[in-house]
Amino acid sequence: MTILFDHIEDVRTLAQIIVETVREPLLVLDHDLKILVASSSFHKSFQIDAKDTPGQLLFALDAGAWDIPALHTLLERSLVDQTVVDGFPVEQNFPRIGKRVFLLHARKVLDTEVGQPLIVLGFEDITDRRATEREKELLKKQTDDLLQQKEMLLEEMQHRIINSLQIIASILMLKARAVTSPETREHLQDAHRRVMSVAAVQQHLHASGTADVIDIAPYLEKLCRSLGDSMIGENRAAAIQVTSDKGVMASADAVSLGLIVTELVINALKYAFPDAGQPGVVVVKYQANGTNWKLTVSDNGVGRTDAGGHSGKGGLGTSLVAALAHQLEAKVETTSGEHGMNITITHSTFIAKSAA
Amino acid sequence: MTNAQTSQTVLVVEDEVFIRMSTVATLEDAGYSVLEARNSADALQVLAGHDEISLIVTDVQMPGGMDGLGLVAQVQREHPVIRALVVSAHACAKEAFKAGAAAFLPKPFLAQSILRAVNDMAKAA
């Protein structure tokens, strides 16, 4: 439909049509802020009878619900200058429709016929949007609170695990001091080292703030430093060297890997260098390729001996390594010679990066 | 370690009896005179009666009104010459140093590690 506006009356008619058809509530106010025209949607939204609005002062409307000082100021300023009201928030309890939230938009127009300014006032009902926003904010706060609670519980749990492991390690150490049998003392000290190996994983989890994966390189370095501290005295020339690819491992698997390293390093330091003055070196090497990995623990000691326990007679250490390797779906290979011993734990179908 | 260092008196503050016992044993084996306390309140009482204490090893989380960090802060105010080593399963090294600790050792620790940390403090004392 095309309408041509040749006369001012046509323009007024158009304005009336717009006011009548617009979906958002709309008012046209005169310079005294009395209602000249109100849209049907205004009457509908505020449940006000159409005959009650013409000539009514805005601030007297709806039992004075619109009598808001800040709105007074804004509209009066709009009449005087070109102040544009855009998104002025009004949260009010209306007699018939209850509590609503609106954004008000106002523009001054000039009525050329009477030479007085008018104000077109639009109402944007954001009650539902605001309620949704508040609901989202509340949900976010509840989620944040739950996450914080979870972190606190995790922190407390890790603290308790570490403290419990320290207590167990302390008991084993006290027992080791109390027993008279050197063999029993050695067993207790080994048990103490195994506990500390498990504890090292917990410490790394705690320090990294995660609950499920471990950075292998720093973990192995710290574990071996701890083993060296507990087993290499000032009078021994032995050393432990660690080389490790970067990579992460599930914490449960890291516990098993750490226990394997612990067993093999303890074994090497105990049996590979019967001469305390011998400059022995134990090398712990971890290679990773994707999810597959290979751990090698080697030494430059005396190799497997018939008399010794250097993985030679299937002692507890050997059984533990076999069981832990099986758990990790890895295979154990041992080679021994006059230049030392080499034990490889290979997970799945490891292929070194350079050979891949 | 020199005799002068290991003749120093250490106060070990730890609520877990086995951890306290093993720490005391480790330090005594190294030649230190060691006193013990189960919590901060106990520790303050022991300190009040023993001017010879020059080093403190304290846990953080202990029962009672004051934790180990509070203890360190109070000791630093009242006995600034005493050096404190804080041990904890919580990663709270920053808080420990802020309270006035000379060193921090995360749990779990080896006997050798705590001895080394105490020796370092004794040397600096």
C-alpha cells in the first residue's frame, strides 16, 4: 500500500496509525507532560482504560506510579534542550500489573501547529529479560560457589592424603630405627621409599592444582632426587641422572611408573656398585611418543650376579616391577653385562620419534 | 655441621605424633637439642620457659586457635632472633615467608630434607 502525504493532516494520521499499531507501549506528551496520544499497546500493557489517558498528566497516571523524580528531571530537560532519553531504567510496582522493569526512550519533536515541543515516550518492557539475567547471575554464582567448594574439598583431601603418607613414612622410619636386624631395617627403609614415591605423585598433583594428570619430567626428576637423598650418603660416589621427554600421564599410571622407577633405582644403588668408592651412575630415561612411552633404567655397575639381588633372583622388587608393568600394559626387558644392567619397560607399541 | 650449629636448640611444633617423633629423632641424631610442642599454644609456653631456643620447625594446620603461620608471626615479633622453618602439606610457601619464616619445606619430606633445611637455618643463625 502506498500513501502520499500532501497535507499536514495526512502526517498526523500517519503518526496516529504508528502510535496505534506499534507493539511497544508508546505515549505522546505535550509540553506540560500530559498525554496527547497513547498507543493501544500502552493501554493493554498497563491495563489502563483508553478513555482515562487523554489529557492525563503522566505523573498522575496509574495512581502516581510514574511519579518518579528522576524521570521528572529527564523529561523536563528534554523539553528544554535536545536531551535524548535512551534506556532510562524504571523498576516500579504498578497497581494493576505488579512489579515491572522498563527502559524508557524519549525524543522531543516540535508541534509546528501550536509551536510547542512534544515528547514521544517509548516503553521497553525488560521484566522477563531482567528476571532471566538475574536467574543466570544466580546460577553462575551458585556454580562458582560449587566450584570453589569443590576446589576447597580437593585441597583438603590432597592435604589429608599427603599428611597421611607422611605419617606412614614417619612410622616406617621410626620402626627402622628401632629394629636391630639390619635386614629388617633395610626392608622398612625400602617400604619408606615406596611410600615417599607414592607421596611424590600427590605432591605434584597438589602443586600443579590438578587431580588427574602429572607432568612426567619434573616428577621423575624430583622422585630420583628424593631417592638419591635417602640412599646416597656423603661417602658414596654414585649419582642418578634423569632424562625425560615432556609429557603427561594419568596420576594412577604415574604412581605405578614412579614405583617402578623407585624399585629399579633402589635395586641399582643397592647391588650394582658393591664398591662404595666406585663412581656409579644410574640413568633413568623416559621417552614418549604420543600415548606410548618407554622407560629405561640402566647403570654402569657389575651387572647381574648369581649371589646378588640385582634383579637376578626374582625378589620382591622384580615381582613388583613385573606386576606394575603388567598393570600399565607394558613389557619388561632386562639385559645385563660386564658394563652394567639395562632394564626397559615399554608401553604398548612404542616407536621412538626419530625412528617413526 | 659444626658443634656450634648442632648445639642449638630446636622447637618442633607438630600435632601428628609420629611425624613429630620422627622429626625429633632425626634432629637429635644430628646433635641438636630438641624440644616438642603439639600446637601453637603449647609452643608459646615452651618458648616462654626456654631462652635457649634458636630454631623452630612448625606445621601449619594444627588444632587450637592459632595455626603455625600465626605462631611464626608472633615469634618473629617477640623473639626476632629465632629462625623458623614451616612445613606443610598445603602449598603455602608465600604465606609462610610473609609471616616471617626463614624457610619452607613441603610435606611429605624426607628425614634428609628436613635435616638439610634445619642445618641451613642453623648456619645462618
